[in-house]
Amino acid sequence: MIDVFSRDILARTIYGEARGEWARLDGGLAALMAVGNVVLNRLRLQSWYGATVEEVCLKPCQFSCWNKADPNRAALEKVTATDATFATCLRVAEALLEGRWPDVTKGATHYYSTLLATPPVWAALLTARIKIGQHLFFKA
């Protein structure tokens, strides 16, 4: 049985980072899964990223939707399961935590939106694994 708080934090992270991908033909469900996969891949490392879903998701400056100055933060803190996209994120988080869905990122621990004008500095140091929707995924 999964921890409801872990599911909620993971779902909110997925929602905050990838909710715009849900309606895209080249993103969709895979894009939501991919963000969740990155969280769980970091969790499996049991390292600097954190030892729990909450620690990994809420680690400062790791998932921008949780940054205090990010406009997404207010949206992800207020959203409820009555929102269809968030309800989907809850189902995705639950399936990932229960191990029912595969890692679509090929082990990625990082990603960034290809809509950024300039890629993050760290991207040059990591190996690109796959592009899903408007996100490029990397493995450290």
C-alpha cells in the first residue's frame, strides 16, 4: 500500500512540472510518467537527492514548480482532485509508486524544457536519454 502523502507530493510535482504536456500529442501520458520517473530514479539512488519522495520533490531548486518564486507553486498547492488533469496526475503517481508502469526515461535523473532559450549548464555534462513532449531527459 502506498503512502497517500507521497502520492500527493509526487502528483503535485508531476502536475507542476508537466501539466501542459498532458494535452499534447507528442507528450501526453508519457510526459507525466516521465517526470514521475525522474523523481523515482533519484529516490532509488538514496543519495544527495533525498531518501523519501517528499525529500526528492521538495529539495530546493530541483523541481522548479516548488521554488517559492515560481508562479506554478500557487497553482500546485491549491489544485484538488476535482481538476481533471490533477486527477490524472494522482493516478499516474499511484501507478508509478506501485511499480505498475515502466521507466519511460531510460533511467533519467534530470530533464529540462526545450522551450528554454538556453539549456541549463548541467545539460552539457550529462548524457541525453530521450525527448518526450517538450522535455529532454538526461542520466547523470
